[in-house]
Amino acid sequence: MIAEALRKWKLEQSLQQQELSALKADIEIGLDDIAAGRLTDFDPESIVERRRALLTTRAPSA
């Protein structure tokens, strides 16, 4: 039972480390984008409008 718990803990630690590494990579990409000037102001209304436009061009579900 202890061996199984230890195995599970090691697996969870490994997964957590992978997730942390992926998060750090995403942050680095974002910081690189900022440094290169590749950013825009956040405009939630434009997101809503694009979604509405997408929905109106789709065929209705049966």
C-alpha cells in the first residue's frame, strides 16, 4: 500500500512539474511578444462581436 501511494505521489509530482514547465514556456512566449511589441489592447466587446458573427454564418442545428 505504501509503495502504491509513493508511486502515485511521484506520478502526480511529475505531472505537476510538466504543467509548471508548460506554464513557464507560455509566460516566456508572452514576455517575448511584449518585448517585440506584438500586443494589442484587450477588447472583450470585439470578441463577443466576432462570436456573434460566427454564429450567424453557421447553419442552424437540427
